Amino acid sequence: MVDLSTEYLGMKLKNPVIAGSSGLTNSVKSVKELEENGAGAVVLKSIFEEEIAFEYEDIMKEAESKGYNLDQFDYYDYKIKEDNIDKYTTLISESKKNVSIPIVASVNCVYSHEWLAFASQLEKAGADALELNMFFLPSDFERTSEEKEKAYFQIIEQVQKAVSLPIALKISYYFSNLGPMIQKLSKTGISGLVLFNRFFSPDFDIDKLEVKSANIFSVPSDLSISLRWIAIMAERVNCDLAASTGVHDGTALIKQLLAGADAVQVASTLYENGKGQIGKMLKTLEDWMAGKGYSNLSDFRGKMSQAKSSNPAAYERAQFMRYFGGKKQKDPDPA
């Protein structure tokens, strides 16, 4: 019998598979089903600062179009925030009543520091931890890269003052110096880093001439980016590491653990294959561990990280030359 338990953000998880923040984690019913199907923890659907701002803007635009005095609508800003927070804190408290696995609240941050004061309300509602899902678009030409990076540390500091919960930071790979930045973030006192978040990707509808979303779900090939960086950063950070994006089956789960992940978040595969996919992934992990003679995750976690690799350069150099180096280019058609 193998032991799949792990520790993440100071919490004991029965296994390393975490249901990541998504539409599948926005109701108590769904959270219960995820627990029943084996999830070690659940990250609730993010409460989006941006969505609250958009809702307020829509109300103000409608009021302006009707010629109303906008001063009398100022209270809506507070009311909209209050309503959204009330719904979210209820989701937290009701989820905690109905499941025994850890419940992680999630906040999707833009730049506002004031809004993060609401984090204390999430703590009072009973959340076991807080995940800050941060992504500052690199196309913001009004801010320098230094200003953008500074914002991460400012927000972390603000939240740490507001709550005593363990904090995880979910980030993208859009940094000019990714490795050192991950290391610096890990030294702020946060409990974990999630590599990496997934964000809206645009596509064009060439008939309607409209922007539409593309690649809503991750695909298995997306695994390579997080796998590389989990392997590189394992044993080089001062906090836990969770892998995210591209983990669709038990094999991918095993790979991320071998790279050094303490936990693994899944979402897209649950949409495509159902919540029962968690159990299938765990079965693959159990069978593989039994076959290898491993009794617990610590027996092999990080075994293939860069720090423990006999060929650490393999994680950094481009491998395409090895693949294409032996292939001859076809002669051009003489016609």
C-alpha cells in the first residue's frame, strides 16, 4: 500500500492532486463532488477584481446614457464589491461545512492594493489558504518592467499584513528574468508558488471581424513549460511549488512530482474527462509507485530536478539541434 499524502502550504493533503480554480469550483455541490472523486484540496473559482470593476463601469455607462447625475451612483462601487464578497465568503463557509479537504480561496489581482483588504474577510469565512492569481500584461506600455515587478512585492506585503493565512502566488512565465524572479518571490514569506497561471488567448473571427477566445483549455503539450521550471526551481526556492497547466493524466502528474512539485493543480482535464479523471490519475500514480517500489512521494519527489540531475544543462539548452542535426535537408525540386 503506497502513501500518496503530501504537505502543501503547511497543510496535510491526502494526495497531491488539487482541483485548480475554475468554473468547476464555484459551487458547494461541485466542491463536494471533487472531494468524492479524490481531490486532495480545492482552489475555489477566483474572485476577479477586474470583473467587479467592469460591472461598476457598465452601471455607470448606462446611467450616463440616460442623463442621470453620476454622483448619486457612487455607492454602487461599494455595493457591488460587498455583494461579490458576500457571495464568495458564503461559498467558502458552506464548502468548509460540507467537505473535509482544504479549501483555498483565490483572488485574481490587477494592480489595486486597496481591494486586497477584502482578503481578511476570506480568512474570517474559514478559508484554509489564499491563492493570489497575479498576471500583469506585458503590453502595458505605461509601466516599466521594474514597476510591474515591484507591484508583486507590494501586493504580497499588503496581503501579508491583512491575513495570517498561508499565501500562494500563482504567476505567469512573462518575466524578463524568470528564474531569479521566482526565487525572489519565494523569499517574501509566502508559503507557495504555482507555476503557471493560464490566461485569455485571443483569436480572430474573420467573418464577423471580432476578437474571440482561443485555446480555452490547456493541452498536454503545455506541460513542458511548467515541467521545465518546476525542475529548475526545485530546491532553489524558499517555499512550496505547485505545478499547473498541461497536467491531463497520471503520467503528467508523475512527471511533475519527479521534477519536484509538492502538489499539482488540474482543471482542463476535468472539463474534458469529468471529475472522475482525478481517481484515474491517482490510480496511475499508485500503480507506478508500487511498480518502482516507492512507498511514499518523498521517495522520488524531485528525483529528476535540475539540482539532482546528472545532466543539468538538458533543462536549459535547446534540444532541437540534437533532433534535427542528423536530418538531411531535402534537395530542392529542380523543376
